[in-house]
Amino acid sequence: MGEREVDGAAMTITLVGANHTTAPIEFRERVHVDVESVGEVVSRLVGRAGIEECVILSTCNRTELYLHVSDARSGARAALEALTARAGLAPSDAEAFVYRHHGYETVVHLFRVAASLDSLVLGEAEILGQIGDAYEAGLQMPEGVGPVLHRLFQSGLAVGGAVRSETKLGRGAASIPSAAVRLAIKVFGSLEGRTAVVLGAGDMGETTLRCLLVEGASDVLVANRTPERAAETVARVGGRAVSMDEFWRSLSSADVLVTSTAATSPVITSTDLAAARGATASPLVVLDIALPRDVEPAVGELPAVFLYNIDDLQKVVGATQEARAAEVSSAEEVIADHARRFWRWYRAREAAPVIRGLRAHAEAIRREEVERLLAGLDGLGDGDRRRIEASMRRMLNKLLHPSTVAVRRAALDPGGLGFLEGLRNALDLPPLPPDEAGNR
């Protein structure tokens, strides 16, 4: 993937990552950083190649390393090496799958991810929780989140919330699992206090489990042909793993049944389900999100059983995606506004080293002149010397005050960046990071 040329000697925010649009699943699996390994990778990176802060966002669709660095190229190279080392690859083997962003581009990218504009399913809500988890994991490590990435990820979470509240991007069901859960909600009004059973612990089953828990289902059971897989899923997401025997027994009291196995023929027949439910007359919503189908069509003819298959759910998703696509431009406006605000804050931080450098320069001159003056004035008492020192400091502060105000204004105003850059050069400070247009 391409990389915009950047100066190597300025503090900036840098991103190295791969996602579902740039890399096949085999590559994403190999570079995925699980929760247990985040601390190890962050510790290996921070303090190396100019990296001062690091947050890792790693999901089934993306792995991204966000860095605050003093040298963008060196930091990005170290991050790529850390990822490829985990995968047993050479950095050159990953170039075709990896993207890099620097400065303002990184901010916009994270905000688009938080708004779910960069998701496999437009408008999905799960990514915001995943960003929150990545940020929280960074907070647990002293070397992970510093002031810049703290502000960046807090802003990203705010952007995700703003897009969902100020646009219609998040309305409706945007994936098969979320559509399935939405249909269950239509039947019951709410899933709070309801019991749901998920058969199948693959990706679709896991996503459905997350949706059920988010919507407040009080008891969610997970069964799988391989019990260990069900146990791993609930340990990671939540819910309760049960055996296949317990699965069949639970159907007499379940409100929702979701099936997502890899079976090649129906695993739920009307005869078996009728026997499992017995005399139960309470409604049961059956959501078959498998292909081939897990549930034979005759199940929908049982009393108080509402059966929906993947075709029913796909119609809901298709209509939702069309409606959401119309909201993208509104979401981009929210993102651009928040990105500009963040970048103004980030650029304003550049005022501090200039002000410190300016004051240090002026103080050195003041001290030299005061020493020269006092050396030529014999007979002065300690009190007179202190008064001269204090007077010269007051004069210096008054002289520096307009310059200090001007530096702060210049850091916030793109039109004043030439003035600020000139001062940095005069004081031998590193150059400014580029503005949102990529200009110095």
C-alpha cells in the first residue's frame, strides 16, 4: 500500500495497519494481536524508534497500531516489524497488505473507523466497543496511553457517538446477526429478562451472542458440536456454555433460538423441536442464520413458533444498507469537524516548546546582562542586588507577554504557522507537524 512521504524529525501521530479491504483473512489471522499479547507488543515498541505512545486495535477485520512518535518513518517501520515478527513473516512479505497514515490522516482514519464507515458492515455498532476496549487496554499499561493518544481515542469515541446520534447511520439492522436480533425484539418488544439459546459458536454465532447480550437478554446459552469452542466463545464474549443435552432441555423455556452451524442438512426438525418444547405454549422465535439451513421449514408450522431464515434476514439488511449509505455524507461532515478540532488542539501543543525555548533564550540573555551590570557596581548590598534582579525579571516578563500570546495564536491559526516555524528555526527546535492539508 502507498505511504505519503513525511519528515522524520517531527512529533506526529502514525498508524500502521491491515484490514478486510487490504488483506486476506489468512494474513489478518497471523498478525492479529490477542488481548493477552497486547502488553508484550506495546512494551516492545514504546521507547524504541522514537515511539512514545502506542494503542493496538485488533479485531477480526483489522489490526492497527496507533503511535505517537518523534520519527514517523522509523516508528512505522518498527511497528511493521513487530507485527510481521508475530506472524513469522518478513516485513517485505506484508507490504502488499499494509497501510500507513501519518498526522492528520491518522486522526481522520480512526474517526472513520469509530463511525463504522470503514467497517465490513456499514454502520455496525460493535466497532465502537472494540475501540473502547483497545483504549482501556492501553490505559492499563503505563507505557501505552499518554496525553496524545488519550485525547485521540477519547475524541474517537465521541465521534462514534456523535455520528450515531446526529445521523441515521446506525439505525436499523445492518448485519444478519443484528437483523436476527431485531426481529426477535419485534416479537417480544424487548429482550430484557428473556432466555436465548445460540447453537453454533463460529463467527456468526459469536456476533449474534454479542447482539443478544447488548440488547439485555438475561440468560444466553451457547451450545456447539465441539464443547471447547462454546467454552472459548463465552469466556471471550459472555453467556453460558452448555452441552448438547442441556441445549435440547433448555428449549422448553427458551424465548429465542439462533442456529448458525456448518451442518450440511437440518439439525433442528419439527419432530425434535416439538418433543423438546412439550406442552409449552409460550412464543419461541427461531432464527436460522445458517446456509445451508439448520432448521427444516416445517418448524415454522409449530404452534407459537416464529421461524425466520437467512433470506428473510437478508431483506432486512439490504434495505438498511441502502438507507445507511444515504447518511455517509452527513457522517463525513461530523468526522471532519471533530478531526479539525482535534488537530487544532494537537497543533496548539506545539506552542509550549516554542514558548519554553523563547523564555529560556531570553532568560539566558537577562542573566548575562545582570551579571555584567552587577560586576561593575561595587558596594551594592544584597538587598539592592535582589531588587535589580526582580526588576529585570519583571521587565522580561512584560516584554515576553505579547510574544507568548502571539505564539499561542499562531499555533491555532494556519495563517500564523510561518511565524511559528520561523521562531522554531531561530530557537533550533524540531519542525512543526504538517497541518490537515499536509502543509507546513
